[in-house]
Amino acid sequence: MPPADDLPSFLHAVAPILDRWGYLAVAGVIGVESFGVPAPGQTIMIAAAIYSSWGRLDIFAVAAIAFVAAVLGDNIGYWIGVRGGRRAVHRFGKYIFITPARLERAERFFARRGNRIVVVARFIDGLRQLNGVIAGITAMPWRTFLLYNTIGAALWVGWWTTVSYLLGTHLVEIIDQVHEYRYWAMAAVVIVVGGYAWLHIRHVRKRRARAAAAPEPQKARA
């Protein structure tokens, strides 16, 4: 059975916790991360899934525990938001790197995207921790939040546990390859985003030019 040292380097910090507490570590870390504490929930879930591929844990138990912890943690965060989350963040947020300005930006982003952001928030660092709190602060109906948060947690847990379990120790090699070509990947992303932005701006300018050139409708006769 491979030792913990065979984990990718970014997972080494959670290995001692996982070695000692096992499933409880998965539940605890993901749970507290889900209601606002910047804990390595996603990291420990990936490590637990790799442990499962080695036979040290059961992958179905890891997935089930991670899912329940994520949903419960987000719902605790939701009620924290409802019961005075804004005041708490303004008073204590600086101790966990959540400033009022960061909270305000997250709220604006959350308000624009509505229910969809609840689904994808799990995959976005920062929103993953603040998802429930912001939903409570912005008074999203609890049943709506529960539905979309459950879908998001299922997708998040399903994706990372499946990928990490299937890849196992090969994840180290893949990460090394990605690291080697990271600058090419970043350049490709910049080119794609820049191309999209240029096309979008061009489209907007053409639309405005057509609107300016169009004759004004004649006013109806009295």
C-alpha cells in the first residue's frame, strides 16, 4: 500500500489529519469549510479519494460523508447569514481573511447570478466558503437554497472523488505534467479570453452603430 508521501505535494498538509481521524477528518474539515471557515475541505476530499484507491478508505463512504458534510455545513452558513451574518463578518471577518469589501463583491456577484451560482459555488474558492452565508444575508428562500445547494454539492463531490479515485497515484504524474506546461496553458487561456473580449466589443460597437444609423420612427399624428 503506498505511503502518504506518494500523495501530490499539495496534499501533504492534510495527510497527518487524514491518517489519524479518517472519515471524521473528511466530515469535520468539509463541514467547517462549508459554513465560512477557510479550511482545506476540497484538499482533504481529494486526498481521501486517493487513499480509497489504495484500499485505505472506502470511496462510497468518503463520497457520502463529504456530501452530507457539505450540505449540512452550507445550511449552517445559511442560518448564520440569516441571524446576523453581515454584522459578524464586519466584526470578525478580518481574522479569517473575509473583509467587508470582499463580502460586498461576493454579494454583488451572487445577486447577479442567482440560483445558478449556488450550484457552481462549490467549485469556486471563496464562494465555496461563503456560499451559505451570502445566501442567508441576501434572504434567498431556504427551500430554493437547499435544492440548488444539494445539486452543487452532489456535482462537486461526485467530480472530485471520481477523478481522484480513478487516477490515484497517477494524479502525481498528471500534476507534474500540468506544472511543466502551465505557462503554455496560461497563454492559451489569455488568448482565448482576449479573443472573446475583442469579438464581444466589436459586436457591441456594430450594434450601437446600427442603432445610431437607423431612422427615428415618425411620431404618430395627433
